[in-house]
Amino acid sequence: MNDQAIEQEILDKQLTSPRLSPEHIDDMIIAGSCHVFPGTTVTVCCLTLRNGTKLVGTNYGAIDPKQHDWDRGKQEAYNEAREQVWQLEGYLLRQRLHEQQGNIRGGS
């Protein structure tokens, strides 16, 4: 299921709790660059977030470079790095909710 399908399902179910959206995740990313290592099918993508954090995704591609889809390798490396944004932003949202509930010191 892709981001748009999940977002539509959330809207259809009228789930209203604080949450992250694909738009929020994309808004956190201010720059991205992919690099293919010469002579390999290895692709890395480095995303830079608004606060300066750098996240790296990788794609190792096909065994045979003649069979490798370079655009797909870049997209998959980007997607892997973007997934890390979801994890970090999810943690921050959970922390904010925790603090709003008066649980500033820790515990569950």
C-alpha cells in the first residue's frame, strides 16, 4: 500500500488523532542527492532535513550491471532514506504527545 492509499484510508475512517502525513514528511526534506558508485550497481541517497540531519538510504541493485535499472535504484535508495524520516518524526510526535499528557519525566 502506498502513502496515498494509506492517507485515503485514514481520511475515510475519519481518524483524527495527531499524526504524521506524507506531506509533512516531504516538507521535512530540504535536499537530496543520489550517487551510483562507478563500476557497481550500488546507489546511495543522502537526504538533508530542515534541522540539518542527514539520512542515508542504499540500494545494491542487480548482480549484473547490464540488468540494473539505475532510476529504480535511485528511487529505492531515496525511499529507504525517506522511511527513516517517518521513524524520526514519529518519535518526535510521540514525545510531544507524552509531554502534553503531563508525563514530562519519563515512564509510560
